[in-house]
Amino acid sequence: MGEDGVVSFWPAPHTDHPVHATVTLPGSKSITNRALILAALADRPSTITGALRSRDTNLMISALRAMGTEITGDADTLAVTPAATLRGAEVDCGLAGTVMRFLPSVAALARGDVAFSGDDQARLRPLHTILDALRRLGVDIDGDALPFVVHGAGALRGGEVTIDASGSSQFVSGLLLSAARFERGVTVRHEGEPLPSMPHIEMTVQMLRQADVRVEAPTDPRKEQVWTVAPGTVHAVDWEVEPDLSNATPFLAAAAVTGGEMVIPHWPQLTTQPGDVIREILVRMGAEVRRFDGKLTVHGPDRLAGIDIDLHDVGELAPTVAALAALADSPSRLRGIAHLRGHETDRLAALSTEINRLGGKVTETEDGLDIVPAPLHGGPWHSYADHRMATAGAILGLRVPGVRIEDIGTTAKTLPDFVALWEAMLHDSGAAGAPR
């Protein structure tokens, strides 16, 4: 949306040539926002190096500052000094799930009211699971969705709580991240459909353990899904943030759909980021993938194969995979992602609507999408204020002339320089074509 209220459309660059480029990406949003919370609750000051600076992370920084945490640094190195006592504040969540679901537990430790608000579309995002859980742990809260108010008492009893977190793994992480500061810690038991995005919970557990917090996690989450955080000190850690691997996926997809080559430096050897699974997905779709000397290199195939895959644990990759599938030479089935109906938008409905608008053949199923390749044509691609919808449209635009993406600026949620990186990728590879 432009400043004059008129909807703006970005002409997605199209190319008839293979993409050959190296793209260096900023830090992980998921790691950055977890590190910010742990640093704000720690026993002494610490630094965060390689932090992502995007709308979601800036909203987290602003919220923690409003509650009394001192955070300095304008670039990707941040110095964090915990507040002696967290205070009441007003928190703008924007459309950031990590802010609206992680910070209510922090707000319960503040002295005073913390009022949460957000974008209009954020009012539709489910929050009652985390808010009801905190009520059962002793927190006074007004409201069940944005806007809501947490009446912080300066401390929280904690204890045991059973929740159905099948809508988002963030409900579990939101309780675990602050739990060492609860008087009795917390035991979180999930009951319901299998938890989505388990790698994100594993990320939370790993980072808590790095801060010397005692965490008991299930050895086999398929049998029992119970997490216990013991009360104690959150020790300060000088965090080093990995590149955001989910943000890398559109660039890797660019090589895959054009038969080109993409190199992403600083790809970690071991990681809890769900984005790492893109390596397996691309191989199964016919690409060649190699990690060597800290660099991930993807060579695209002559013809992209369809895929039948359960994306339950890595649902954030679904928009990229759907775009790849729409350009493949055989049908695909994406399964296990019913929970995407509660993301920034209903991603299943959005993906089927937008791909079909361009001539595709996508059918929404109970838990995913069936995608049959069909000749695509140009036209408008609506982003629904969803950064991953916008990047999915950009992938299609590489192969389909005339794709125009609504509100490409929504990519600033996690990757503020997306347009510049995308256009530079094409320019540097000699594959740049005039957007049309």
C-alpha cells in the first residue's frame, strides 16, 4: 500500500536465462528474537552479533525497551542490559507471531500493565492458547486476542499446564523462554494433534540450555510431548546469530527453476532452523545440492520434478515449495500443513487462489495442497500482507512474464532488502530481464 492509500504492485523480474549468483543473507529472525528475550531476562549485560534488523525484530526491540530493557546498536550488533525491574508498557506486535506469543510471559514478570496491540490483520491470529495457559499459571489478563492487557505483578507462580498447541509451536516456546524466571518454573504438556514446527521448539530448548537453563525435553516427541524448565538464573550469553535459512529458500528456488546456480555463504553445518530442510526438498525435486567450506551451492535441474511431501515440521517453507511445484513437470502434494490457515494469512487459501489466478491447477485439501502443473500467465499476485506469499510470487515471476506482486514491501517483516537482493541476484548473474 502506497502512502496515498493506493495499492502498489511490483513488476516481478522475469528471465529466460539461468540464474548464477552468490547471495549473503542477514541473520535469522527466529534466533534473533529468542536471543533478545533471553538477553533481557539474563543476569548481566550481553551482546548479540549478526542480529537481523527487520520489522519483526525491531518490534521486539521496541517492546523490550518499553518494558525497561536497555538495547543499543543500530546495525546487526546489539548490546543488551537487562532491567532491574521490568515495567508496564504499550507493545505494538505488528503482525509478528514471535512478539504476540513470546512476550505475554515476559509481561507477566513486569510491575504494571502491559497493553498489547497490533496490525488489524493480527487480530485474527489465534492467541487464546498462550493467554489461557498464562491465566492458569496465575496471570491476570484482559482479552483473548489482540488487543489484550497483561496485568504484570512482578512475578509469576508458574507450575504445570496442559495446552493444545497444534495451531502453532510458538505457544510452547512462548511459555518456555521466560519460565526460568517463574517461581516454580514450568511444565508444559501438549495434548492434541501433532505439534507443528518442532524444529522451532528444539531451537528454543537449545538456546535455553546455552543460557544454562535446565530444560527437560522429550526424547521422542511422537510419544510424549512434555517440556519442563526449572526455576533459576538465565545466564548471559554473547549470541552469534546464524543466517536466516528460510529467507534463503526463494534464492535457492531461483536457481532450481531457472536451471542455474546459487551460492549461500555461511550455511551452518548443524542447525535447528527449519529452513535447512530445503536442501532435501530441492534434491528430491531434481536439483544438485552441496555444502562445502561453509557454503551451500544449488545447481538447478533441466526439468524440475514434482514432490509428495509432509511439511508439518517445516510449514514456513510451504509457499516456496508451492511455487516450485507450480513450475515442475509433474504433480505435487504438500501435506501436514493445516496449521498454515492460522499464519499471517490463511496460507493454503492464499496460495491456491493466487496460483490459480495465474492459470494454475491447485486444489486445497484438508491438510495441504494438491498442485498439478499448468501453463501460467502473468497477472496480479496478492501478498495478503504475508512476506512469504510475496516471495513465492517473485519465484513464479522468474519464469512467468508479467507477474505483478502487491505490496512487495511486506517482505521487510523478515528481510528488509529483499527487492535489492533479488534484483542484484539477476544483475550479477547476467540473467536480468526487464520486468514486464
